[in-house]
Amino acid sequence: MPLLEIEDLKVYYRSFVGITHAVDGISFTLEAGQSLGLVGESGCGKSTVARGIIRIMDRNAFIAGGKVIFDGEDLVGFSEDRIRNIRWRDLSLIPQAAMDSLNPVYPVIDAFNEILTLKGRMDLCSAKRRAKELFLMVGLDPKRLHDYPHEFSGGMKQRAIIALALALNPKLIIADEPVTALDVIVQNQILTEIKRLQQKFKVALIMITHDISVVAQTCDIIAVMYAGKLVEKGTAVDILKNAAHPYTLGLENAFPNLNNPNKSLIAIEGFPPNLVNPPKGCRFASRCPFKIQECQQKEPILKEVSVGHYSACFRLNEIEKIREKAREEKTWTTANS
Amino acid sequence: MDNSQFLIQVKGLKKHFTISHNLFRQSSKKGNILKAVDGVSFKIARGNSLGLAGESGCGKTTTGKMLLKLYEPTEGTYFFNDIDMTHTYDRKVIKSFRKQAQLMFQNPFEAINPRFTIGRTLMEPLIIQHNGSGKEKEDLVKHILSKVNLQPAKNYLEKYPHQLSGGQLQRVVLARALITKPIFLVADEPVSMLDVSIRASVLNLMKRISNEMELTTVYISHDLALIRYMCHGIAIMYLGKIVEKGLTKEVIKNPCHPYTQALIAAVPNSDPEIKNEEVKIKNYVPSPINLPPGCIFQNRCPIATEICFKVEPKMKKINENHWLACHIN
């Protein structure tokens, strides 16, 4: 049985102009110890998925449907008290802008004490021992536990937050853009750390990021999101080497690559649709250079391309041709003119 | 070599800030000195571009600001177009310099006055520079808008910043920088606030326009892949000093300084079958206040020897297109 099974999850936001369909029916499964990368541009709903799973949502957000089956139980039906019980213990979150997530007026150790005593039911003495252990685990000096957050550098705060997330040996960690604001060298250290700890403790990991190369290095499976829907999912090799959706192909074109400098960058023209009134049919159709009539009328569903590799595109049978064409710049520049 | 082939010539440029713990006195005698930029030298030929790379806090933005005379350097000389700009206070010279050198900001959402229409925003530099009659100014604004691919221009003139997307706004920022027909542009992290799918279009646009206008550009970025894509030359900065510089191709292909090697090894590889190695350097960037003698990289360097803790390495030439400041390599 998979550790996490998400079925047709829908998370909407109420707003003045109407209901924003931020996450509109996505499904995926995650085995224990597996790592999944959720990729997409900002506003595509990837953070909303994370917050929907762990149910730390904004006031105006609500789960409109679907199931989040974690360890055999559906979290969607859980009361606030019950879900609070499993946060930190079974599933924890490394929030976006983790650097600003430590309370600036308390020493770092207080954050550990709070979780370990309240959630882990430890006494202060063993909590302190555990905090020291965790600091060593993420490569920080335990002597600095009593420092205030402002005395830490960005990378150190990030490590402290990762240590916090691991404090009670959760089964699943959701990391929302864990390295976005960090410098490359620190980013490399943090990613290595996350990967090492994930493999050591067999924790499942959901990594949310807009950077394809980050997930290429850390995740087993990749799911690509666009405008609240999953457009493609599969193993890292499937997605990055044999992408089968025009959006994924476009995303790969738009990335500068240090190792392949002669590649010219190609942008995806246009912008994502308004999610208050999402368009009928495929949501990528307005920007897609390969659209056909069907794309604007019917909604594509995820279909299997090869074992474990799914893509939501009507033209899957021509995918070889599309892949070929997507490499050419003129394909993308003429799409919308 | 004929000097005038270089638009920018910088020698031993330094910027030191005095840090005082006294809130009410600007510079007490006991104040510590923060060496934000500590002796950088480089030249940029006309029409070429230089990428300043390095981690945050290494002084790349301070260098950029000195190139635009937004900071007065503490020491060193700066020649722009063969004019000594280091200590010029001649208002005429400065005014023409302001017209020729422009800055492109990092965050387009904050760089534009939210109460000005796009037309007014672009008009502003022309008003300050007294550039032509009203009609001419308007034509220039329309021309520049179509040049940055905001077409048709008249649709954008009356719009307010909040009505545009991040990518469109960054084009407006670029247009505003280009409207005075500068010959020198500093772009401070031009796309780091933009979405991945539209980054490429802004970068390609900047590349095309700087070719067309024969702009000399400085890109400030921590993203080596971006600099590799955009720039002829690269200078790797660490704690206020340039540790390695040269042609971008050459430096990225054959990095010699241990810091550059680490930076390049740390860039995640987008091929899932090739796994990144763990970067060898440890520790964190030390505080730039009161640094020890010797090489600035000494406490993190995996190959440091005795001499590195005593003598500061000088910039030396490895070959025609490659300079390095390291004792070992």
C-alpha cells in the first residue's frame, strides 16, 4: 500500500471575483521512502497542493473535493484536532522562505523544545539531548543551539528548519522551495543533506520547486503542474529525457544549462490562464504551438506513455514528431502570432 | 594597446563602509570597517559584456553601483569612455554620464512608480534630460516600447504597472533604461524575480538589443548558467575581490581557482543520470569585517598551504584570456 495516495484533489480559493480553481483535480501516489518533485511555474498551484495535504491553508482556501489518503486514512475528513496530532509526528513541512520561519525573539532551541515536548511528549532534558543530536545530523554546531535566528546565516537557518522537520521521525516531509533563496554552494550542501537524510531514515519526500535541475538531482519521480492540473508525471529520466508533453518540453527549452551552452533559450510565449474562469479544454492550449481543435474543446486526461510515465495530451501518438519540432525556436515564436 | 577600445577601465577600486555600533553617531573612531569591495580591476571593451558572479554579500552589487557613480569609491580609479570619473564633480560631465550609463533593476514590481502610467514612466528620463519636443518624446516612447516587444505600443501607454505581468514590467524597466540611448548598461539580477518560462524571452531580448545598440553591459548574477549564456567575459568575486576572471567560455570550461571550481560543481545538473558531486569546500563565508591577512579564501580552501595564510595572492595571467589570483594553481 502506498504511503500517500492523492485522488482528484481540489483546493479552491474564495475571492472577490469568484472562486479560484487553484488546484483542480490532481492525483498521484507516493511509496514510503520515495521522493517526488512537483515542478511548475509560480501560480500553478504547487504550494497549494502542499498546504492542502498538510492542511495549513489560508483562511479563504477550502478543499473542494478529492481524497488525501495518508497511511490508510483520508486526511480530508479529519478534524482540526486530529490533523494537528499527526503534523510533525507523521508529516512535516519545510515551508517556503524557511529562513523567516524561526521566531526571531526566541533562541533556536526554543523551537526544538516546543515541538519535542508538546508533540513528542519528551521532558526538557531529553528534548535538549535530541536537539543536539539533530543539530549534529544536519551539520550544525550544537553549541549554537542557544543563539537567536539573526545570528545564523541563511544556510544555517535552513539547516535548522530541516532539523526541526526531522525532529520526530516523520514518514513524509514536504519541502516547499527549500533552496530557492540560497546561493549555489549552500544550495548544493542543503540538497546533499536532504538526500542523505532521506535515504538514511527512509522518509518520503515531496519537493516543490520551479527549478528542473534541482529535482533532477534529488527526486525519483517528477510531476509537472500547469494551471492547477498535472500535465505529466513519471520517473526523473522519463520526464527529463523523454518528455511527452509540450509544456514540459517548453520548460526544458527555457532553462539555461551550464553544460550545454550552445543551446539557445526559447521562452514559452503568453501567460497562464485565469483560474477563476479556467478555459474549457486543455489549459495549456492558448500557449501551445501544437494545439489542434480538440484541445480547446475537450479536456485531456493523463494517459500512459510507457510504464509509469503519464502525460495529458491529445497528440501522444505523434509525440516523437512533437519532440523533434519543440527543439526548434521558430515553433515557439510563431505559436501565438 | 589603444586605450580607447575599452569603455570601462577600473583599477584597484575599493569601497569601504564604516560600521559603528553607536546608533546616533555616523562614524565613531572605534567603528569597524567593512570592506565591501576591496581592490577590483577590470576592463570592458566597447560592445562587450561582463558577468559579475559570486555569492550574496561578495560585493557584486556594490561594484555595479560604483560603475554607475551611485557610490563614491574609497580608493582606486575608474575611467569611463576615457574620462576619469573617479572624482569628477563637474555637473556637465556627470549629467552626460547619467545619460550614457543606465541601470536595470532586479525587481520589476518595485522599480516602477505604481501611480505613473507606463507612458509617463518612460517619459520621465526624457523630461529630465530635456530631450526634444513633446511630439518627439512621445514618438521615442512608442519606438522604444515596440523595440522591447510591447506591441502595439499605444495599448501600453495608458496602462498602470499593476495591469502588467512580471515579464512585461521587466521589459518596461529595460525600455526605461534604454530610452536615453545609453552606451553602458548595468543589469542587476535582471531575471531572478521572473518566472522560468518567461526568463528566456527577457534574456533573448536583452541579448538582441545590446547587439543592435552596441551596448556595453555588466550583468550581476549568481547564476553561472545565465552568465554563460549572456556574457563574453566573467569575473568571479569573493568577499570583495576578484579571484578569477577571463573569457566566460575559458573560465567555465577550465576553472582554476578552488572557489570557481566549487561554484561550477555546485550548479545542479539537469540530467538525472549524472549526479552532482558534493562540493568540497566547507564552512561559511566569513564576515567581511576585519579579515585576517593572506588569501581571503583560506578558511574554506581544500588545498590551502602555509603561504596562503600569510601572503595575499596577486592576480596573474595564465593565458591570453584568463587571469587568476591563487598561490597554488
